[in-house]
Amino acid sequence: MAEAVKIAEPGELPPGGRKLVEVDGRALALFRIDDDYYAIDDVCTHDGGPLAEGDLSGCIIECPRHGGEFDVRTGEAVRFPAVEPVPTHAVEVRGDGVYVRIED
């Protein structure tokens, strides 16, 4: 099992907030939806666009390049031109911060 890596401080992200982080050379987009946190690869599966820079509406992130959309909770592609899901990563909130675990 991969080791959890701290990627945010407690309370750093407000609800609806997002943060671009890098873990072991891999760009991840961290989102806070209400009191829950989700991490996905920061690369659109359609054309490689930076998802952390897209518009977030509820739990749906829109790629800024061509408008493909993904559910940040599941990685599911929910709007064309994106058809392949984006990888998701386990997030754990601890007293001292927010941690992600990347499984390969």
C-alpha cells in the first residue's frame, strides 16, 4: 500500500476550493466539496488540459480547453468530448492536514 502524503493544511481550502499539488512528480487537483475532499489527476483524458484551472460547479469540474466534464468524486467523464474517466486518489483528513494516497 502506498504511503499517504500530506498535501494541504487543516482548513486551507474553503468549501468549493481547489488546489494544484504535485506528489512524486504527478500533478493532482485537490477539491473540497462541502466537508469532503477529492483528488484526481490534473490532466484531462481528452486533450491533457489542466483540470485544476477549470470551472467547478457542485462536484463537476470542466476542462478549460474543450469543455469536457468530470465528476471529481468518481473521476467519471460526464460530458463530451471527454469519454475516459480521470484517475482518482484516496484522500484522508487527519487532525494535522489532508493526505493523499496514490496507488499504481
